[in-house]
Amino acid sequence: MPESAAPRRAGRRGGIVRPGVLAVVLMAAPLLTGCLAEPDPSPTTVLGSGPAAAGTAPSTSAPLETTQSSNKAPVYWIGRSNSSIFLYREFRDVPEQENPVTRALRAMMSDKPLDPDFFTPWQNPGKLATSISGKDVITVDVSEDAFNSNLDADMAGRAVQQLVYTATAAAASSGLIDSGQQIRVRILVDGHTDYVAFGHIQLGDLTTRAAGMVAPVWIIDPQENTEAAAGSVKITGRSTLPGGKLRWQILRAEEDGTKLPFLTGETTAAAEPGQAGLFTLALTLPAGDYELKVAQAGTGDQPDQNEDSRAFNVR
């Protein structure tokens, strides 16, 4: 995975199974999702030519987050699924000194993901400010030091989309912008529109969420290394194949640190409008350390694909 490497300045252009007690409930539970925001032809969406951009990734983009009461900031990270690279979201505790969009972007650029499988190529900037104009435009003004990573063109495109997804998620979930609108983002660098991000991506034009960027399978809750009370543990997630079959597995850590299969099962992602792709499980688990794995079920002789995993504790 091409992570941050030696600093490189970008320039400006032109100017399964042991018996366990199990209850599995599939329901269309309301999650932090809302209206689908797909790009229109006018805003610019720049991507590279890697696996996710070349057509092997799903053609959908993540629904915009709806307004929530939680103070946690939605932050998108970059992670790998099989041979492709996608965006994954975590909700993070952040200081409240700045507006919600700035807080989420600052966490994206300066914090580490909870999940060790994720990363960010962004660097902690000396200056960062955001503003919202009208009902659908977010302007992000960041200092040049945020781009001190050596990326290829494909990863640079994903990094820009990571910022766009995080900014739009924070604005929508905090109620600062109408999630029913086509939300667009303009990125300035030190107040200028002529910067070439990571040496590859021309900034300044209005940009929207690009399709195919989010992970095909995405465990929403529990988050990495969170703790749940013993008894019924609710698991929620999303697949980019509404109505598609999913296989899941729970591994439990033994005293010697090894992980053994504890429970397994299958479920189906919801197909109903407004809940498409969502899945929910309710598992009865005793105290212990667990790892959850969910993947899109393969057809015929094909193996399961696009697995996501999450470690969590029950106490």
C-alpha cells in the first residue's frame, strides 16, 4: 500500500464453528445514511487509473450522512480490500473549538485511524479553515504543508476524494448543509486555486463525491477495539450490492492469543429503497475478545470477496 513516504512538494501550475447462543435479526435499521449524492457532469471529479477507478469497483457512491445528535465527527480513511483501494468511515471524538467540517478534516489530517488496516496520506497542516456558501458549496482552505507525501496519481486522486467525502459527511451529519442537495467542495491552498495536489491533481474547481470510492463491504458498528456489554451485541454495516448475500464469521481470542471460529452465518443486504445495502445482526455473545469478518458471498465456485474485519471486546 503506497503510504506516505519522503516529503515532496507539489507545485502551482501557471500561476465456521463452535456452538454458541445465537440470535440473528435482519432488519432495516435506520443508520447514519441518507439521500444519495451522485456527481453531475459539471463539477470536476479527478481520479487515477488504479483498480477502483478502472471499473472493478462498485459503481455506487456512499449515501450522504443524515443529521445526527452525536458530537462524533465522521472521518474517511483509505484502506485496501483485495486488490483494490477504497474509502472507509470512522466516527471520532474531536475537540469542539472549531466548526464541524474543520474538526473532521483536522482529524483526517492529523489523527491515526482506529483500524490499523486504514491510513491517511495527509499531513497535519499549519492552517486549515472551511466555510459554506449557499446550500451546496463547501470551501476548504488548507496550507501547503498538508501535501507533504509522495503519492502516485491514482493514490493522489483517492486522497482528494478522502477530503471531499469527509467534508461533505461532516457538513451533512451536523446539519450545516442540506443532504438532499448536490454538495460540492472547492479546495484552496493558501487561498489560491492553482495548486497541484501531491504533484498530480489540479485543485480549485468544484468537486463532488466520486462513484466507486467506498468499500464494497463496510462494517459500521462496532468500531475498531470498542467495548460492548455482554449479552446482545448489535452489528450494522453496508454492502454495495442491495439484496446480495453476505457471509459473516465471529472469531474469539483464546488465552494463548490464538483466534478460533466461534460463530458463523449468512445474511442478506436490504434491497428496499432508503435502506438499500444495509444489514443488521443481533448476536448474543459472552465476555471476550472478538474479531468480526463480513464478506460478499461468492457465486458458484467463486470465493467470497471484499471482506471487511473489525476487532471488538465484550465485557
